[in-house]
Amino acid sequence: MSCDLFSLATPGVAGLKPYRPGKSIEELQRELNFAEVIKLASNENPLGPSKNVLEAISTTKDLSRYPDGDGFNLKKKLAEKHNVPVSNITLGNGSNDILEMVTRAFVTSKHEVIYSKHSFAVYPLVTQAVGAKHAVIPADGWGHDLDAMLASVNDSTRLMFIANPNNPTGTWVDKQNLRNLLERISEHVIVLVDEAYFEYARSEKQYPDCSLWVNDFNNLIVTRTFSKAYGLAALRIGYSISHSDTANLLNRVRQPFNNNGLALVAAEIALQDTQYIKNSVELNQAGMRQLTQAFDRMGLEYIPSKGNFICVNFEKPATQIYATLLEVGIIVRPVSDYGMPNHLRISIGLEHENIKFIKELEKIMAK
């Protein structure tokens, strides 16, 4: 007996194209038998996890028990950090998990979701999965056009995603304009501000810390992650700060034990390791200068970024440049899926990794 399983799936899921992650180190090693690969593709922290985190998880022995399903200790630390009640915190299996929870909790096929062109690929995925309508707003200088996003709100709008800074472009929205949107938007619209790269952007004076505004706007949700500046991408842990009623609703769709025990321990220790975050941000700033100066020398246009990555415009389809870099063991990220076929996104690496990338790119550009 056989059946057409795609015909049994919900329309939103059947029509989805799965998220395509960047090529992994292991994959390239299998393909081309490289002993060493430089990965500048997935916006990971090149320092790796802190020594304090590694020590903490190495002494965690009772792996036969389920973790604390509420993640109380970590939520308590996060609540103290953000000066909010514990009831305002929701934990996710990475902040991606929160994006899906929010969509499942608030959006149906009768609703519309607003997000910007060239913004994070998960926004259209979670929107389509629940069968909602997409309102994709044209970008303004590769970034969010908040006035246009606000003007597009209608009676069926239920959710607006704002990535700040935005992935993959690195653009950001300033404090005054974002606050203005929140003050003007209809109360029936949930506004999710995705601050995955917060730690890298916070030095910018006009960059907003939206966690401070949760008490002012009941319809605001702010997401953060431990995958980027905290160096814990492999453990998949993130969180949101929101009104307690929102957190209550999210916990109704949150999967049981969505955070593993090692991740909970690691995140709690990482949160306290302020020197590690300082080192990570300083390394990123130095690496950003290193790459932008090289791009300036080569006459390449790039999008100024407040993340730990930068998008470079080659003024022609960038797939061949991407493929040529793979041939010398360097992985970067094509962003044609984001409507940017001429760009490559390059994560900031360690100094020697950046140097190797620059040298290889100079050879390509000289041909």
C-alpha cells in the first residue's frame, strides 16, 4: 500500500522549502579531504565557548535524569539581569524556537505576518507553516523601512518581525524610530524584536535595548540567544522577554524539556562570564576593521554591519566566488535565498582566519 504523503500534509508545510544551513566543516572535509577548514559562514563565535562553561559542563554527570523542565535557575538569572519577573522569561531551543512558538500561539491562516525583505529566513518559514499570509515589505537601504511596515498593518495583521540587527544584512534600527513604531502600532499586532546580535550592537549609542520596554508595551516580545556572542550555538539555547501573559501563552505550546541539561548549565555560567563577552566583542570589532579595510582596498562595496558578519557586493552573481573559496578550504555564506544573488555574507573569524580569507579573495579578484 502506498499513498501520496504530500497530499496529506497541511498546505503550508507541503509547500515549504526547508531552511538551508551553511555548509559545515565536516561536509567540506568529506567532499575535498581538507585537513583544516576555515568556516566564516554561520555567524558563530570564533573563540569557542568560554573555559568556565567547558569546566561546568564537564562536571555535569547525572545525564540519566530529565532536566528541569521550567529551567528555573537560568530563568531566575535572566530575570535578574533584565530586572523583570521570572514570569516574563521563556526559554527556547535557540531563539528560533521562540519564533515558532510565537507564531503558533498567535497566528492562524486568517492572519497576516509582516517582515522586511532581506530579513531572517525563519520568518517566512514559520509564517507559511501555519498557513498565514506574508506581507514582505521592501527594504530601505538593505534594512527595515519601519514607516512602510507600519503603514501595511491592517485588521488581519497579527505579528510583525523586526530583526535588530538584521541577518543577513547587518543593518539596524535606531531607538527613536523603533520606539515610535511601538507607540503607534495597533494593539492587536504582536511585535517581535529579534535581538540575536544584541551584544555586538549595544556599543552603538542609538541602538535600542528593547528588553527595557517590555513593561511599556504588552504586545512586545524580545528574543535573545546564547548562540552568537556567548559561543553556545551547538547547545541551542535562547530566550524571550515579554509580558507575563505572553510568556504564559508561549509555555502552552513550548515542547516539554525543550532545553537539555547541559545547555541550561552552560547558559547560566555563560551569563555570568562578562570578561568572555568583552573579549568576544573586542575580537569582533577588530575583525570587522580588518575585513572592511581589505574590502576598501579591493574596491568592494559592503553593507555596514552591527553584527558579527558582513555582506559584500561583488556586482555579479557570487556563486563562483563562493565555489572558488570552497576549493581552498574557506566556507562563506551565499545569500541568494535572501534575494541577494550578488552578495556573500562573511562571518568575522579569528585574525589568522580573516587574513587567509583576505589573501584568497585578493587572488580571486585579481583574475
